[in-house]
Amino acid sequence: MSGEMTILGSAILTLLLAGYLAQQYLPMPTPKVIGIDLGTTYCSVGVFHPGTGEVKVIADSSGHQSIPSIVSFTKDDVYAGYEGLELADANPQNTIYDAKRFIGKNITPEELERESDRYPFKVLYKEGDAVYSIKTNETFTVTPEYIGSQLLLKLKKMAEEYLGLPVSKAVISVPAEFDERQRNYTVKAANLAGLDILRIINEPTAAAMAYGLHKVDVFNVLVVDLGGGTLDVSLLNKQGGMFLTRAMAGNNKLGGQDFNQRILQYLYDSIYSTYGSLPPLKEEIHRLRQSVEAVKLNLTLYNSSWVQMPLTLPKRQPSKAEEPRQEKPPKEEAAADEESGRADVPMEKVYFEAEISRKLFEHLNWDLFQKILEPIEQVLKEGHLQKDEVDEIVLVGGSTRIPLIRQVIREYFNKEPNTSVDPDLAVVTGVAIQAGIVGGAWPLQVSAIEIPNRHLRKTNFN
Ligand SMILES: *[C@@H]1O[C@H](CO)[C@@H](O)[C@H](O)[C@H]1NC(C)=O
Ligand SMILES: *[C@@H]1O[C@H](CO)[C@@H](O)[C@H](O)[C@H]1NC(C)=O
Ligand SMILES: *[C@@H]1O[C@H](CO)[C@@H](O)[C@H](O)[C@H]1NC(C)=O
Ligand SMILES: *[C@@H]1O[C@H](CO)[C@@H](O)[C@H](O)[C@H]1NC(C)=O
Ligand SMILES: *[C@@H]1O[C@H](CO)[C@@H](O)[C@H](O)[C@H]1NC(C)=O
């Protein structure tokens, strides 16, 4: 098996070497193939510059290197990325996000019902697929791949603006667990956007390539991808210069949102114990959530951060104050259940302040951070590896910036993980390198080729 790989590897090397020699006599080309990371919550596009050997992640007109994976429909137009996000509050029923969860996925009506509950828009069952029902001045349905195509169209335009050329070819990444149908539908989305997909690459492989691991002598690479809502762990083997996914495990209910939720619950407890009630206004709850996200980001750099905001709370009734206190502070839902600004309850404005130290943040999330080790242990078990046999550990996804998460992983392996590439851009960086290889840009190593592993199953911990 691995002998065959080596022969194949050498054949490819010879071929590419010939291409390289031929190219010595040609002018340096501009990138012809773009690399796309079509993520669940954010997506990005990048190119490999053959001249400098550098990857450029392309920004939108406001300088964002990633755009939200959100598409909003109005009667006049379709808005993707930040423009879609801006409409999310005003137009929630027609603003679609998370479409990647449904793209090409065979689903039963029961599964769909369970999944669709958490969305403000309507997801319908149609012959094994999910479709979205949109209602502007007309009513129609759109498919998840159509949502994908609108995002891809936006990314394509960003790339064309940056390159000053029309673009029609791309390499795209997908989760390692995507089956053939999900891959096909991702390609369909790209075709709808006028893009020809030259290669599909697994996200963990792309992340490993962002660190140049296709060029160095490593054998076992562990990729930990912790985003807003999901954790994915992949164990890659490099054989004859090609990456093979050996094992996958994850937790599709663990990520940054859960860490935010713990801070939010702490703040609710604190508000309740100080004022005896919870904020009923939706806008204030929304601002509190935004503030929690800002605090979390700040705590990656600083030891402590503050939540400071005015709140509108039901005025405390003197008689009520004498009633026995509830033993436990209520759950957050209690706040959302109350109707906004009920006329019969007198309200008062207070100024709420709370300090959140990094220590407190870590304490509130300690058990969740430990859970990251479960899928890591699982892939090692399935790959029959001891932890000291892992050559490199690659961290992907914004939540891997959290210092204690890095520490948990570092201490488990007794090894420094690879973190020098921005964890939000590691995948697009690797896909762009792959696009450079496919586009014939030299000098590059050949080894950036993947061996598909069709028999792999992903273990999920929830
Ligand atoms: C909906 O609005 C758009 C834009 O204003 C218009 O072009 C279209 O004809 C309208 N459709 C219907 C059914 O009224
Ligand atoms: C995916 O697309 C290929 C090529 O078009 C086709 O041969 C294959 O049957 C498709 N697979 C699925 C599961 O749709
Ligand atoms: C954070 O606290 C640690 C000790 O608890 C201290 O060594 C470090 O300098 C502090 N960092 C900042 C940015 O205040
Ligand atoms: C985050 O830290 C910066 C720098 O200390 C500070 O200016 C900012 O107000 C902080 N934000 C929050 C939400 O604490
Ligand atoms: C990260 O990856 C590179 C390979 O490009 C390697 O040389 C380096 O030692 C790795 N580890 C760390 C901790 O950066």
C-alpha cells in the first residue's frame, strides 16, 4: 500500500518537476485559481502568489478577511455576508445562516424538525433534503446550495476586484466528514456561482498545509478545530507525501457560544442577586450578549474585563422585597419569557457593572475546556497512537485562541501546539496554497495531495 503511494508520489514529483523546468522560461503568472473556505459561520477567499510564494487572504471593501455565512432576501435583492448580517435583526425570517449544516445532507423529516427548531427562518422537508421558505412580496423556496452559491458569488467578486481579472476556477475545502453527496452539492453551489471546482480538500488537511506540514518531515498530525459551535478533531497521517485522514471525532455542541453562555448565566445570577429581577427588554439582552462576546475576546489578551451597561428592570416593590428569596437564581429563559416593556409593571433604569477576570472565565468553563480532550483521546485510540507519537498539533478556529484551551492541549501532549497562523484563516490559507499547486504555481512541494478515506466514521461526543 505505502509502496504504491511512494511510486505514485515520485511519478507526480517527476511530472511537476518537468512543469517547473518548463515554467522557468515563462513570465511569472498572476494567480488563476482561488482558494475558498466556505465555513458554517464565516467564509474566506485567498490566492497564492507564485512570485513571492505568499498567500494573500482577500479582504472585502471594509477590510474584513472573512465574511459571515449569511444570506438575506428582501423583495428587491439578495444580500450576502456583512450586508446579510445587517438585515438579520430586521428581517429574521428571510435571513439564512448555517446552510452548510444542510448542504447535500440526506435528512429525515424528524431530524429536520429537531434541527429547524432553533432557527428564526422556516426550514422545510423536501424529498430527503432541507429547503428554506422565503417570504418577501413573493413566497418561494431556496436550497442550501443556492445559499452557498450566493456566498461564493460574493467571494468570487472580492477576488476579482483584488486581482483585477475575471475568476472562474477554484479549490474549495469541506469538513473531513462530508460524504460524496455533500461534496457534490458543494460543487453544485460553486457551479451556480460560475466557479469550476478543480479540487476539493478536507479542512484539516488545509490547516496542516497552512503550517507548511506538507513540506516537512512529519508523520502524525493532529488538527483541533474549535469554532463557535462545534469541535472537530482529526488525525492525519502523511504517507509518501500525501495526507490521509486516519480518524475523526468531535462534539457538535461545544464551542465559543457555550463559553459565552456560561458568562451570560453568571451575569444573570449577578443581576438577579443585586436587583431581584432580570432584564426583560430584547434589545438589552442582545447588547448584553454582545458585551459578553467582547469580554471573552478581551480576556485572551488581558487579565480582566468589564461589562458596563444601563439596564431597564422592573422596579422593586417594597412588599415584594420582604418575600422569601428564591433559593436558586432563575435560568436565563425566565428573562426572555417576559414580554418587553409590559405597561403594568413600573420600570427603572440601573447601571450594571461587573468585572470578569480571566480566572473567573476559566473557572466558569473549566469542565467544558476539559471536554476537548474526549475526542482527542478517541482519535488517538482509533489511530492506535500514543500521545507522544503525534508529531505536530495544529489549532484551528477562533476559540483555540483562549489561553487555557491552549494550555490544556499543551499539557496533555507535553508539547507546544502550532499556533502561528491566525486560527480563523488557517483553512483558507491552506486552500489557497492548494489552489496555487493546482494552478501550477511553483516553487512548491508536491505533497499537498490527499488520499480519500471513504470508510471513515466520525465519533461524536455531546
Ligand atoms: C416584488 O417586488 C419586486 C421589486 O420591488 C418586483 O420586481 C416584483 O415584481 C414584485 N413581485 C410581486 C409578485 O409583486
Ligand atoms: C457525485 O458526483 C459524481 C460525478 O458527477 C457522480 O458520479 C456521483 O454519483 C455523485 N454521487 C452522489 C452520492 O451524488
Ligand atoms: C496578568 O496576571 C499575571 C499574574 O496573575 C501577571 O503576571 C501578568 O503580568 C498580568 N498581565 C496583565 C496584562 O495584566
Ligand atoms: C478590552 O480591552 C481594551 C484595552 O484594555 C479596553 O480598551 C476595552 O474597553 C476592553 N473591552 C472590554 C469589553 O472590556
Ligand atoms: C509548527 O510547524 C512548523 C512546520 O512548519 C514546525 O517547524 C514548528 O516547529 C511547529 N511547532 C511550533 C510549536 O511552532
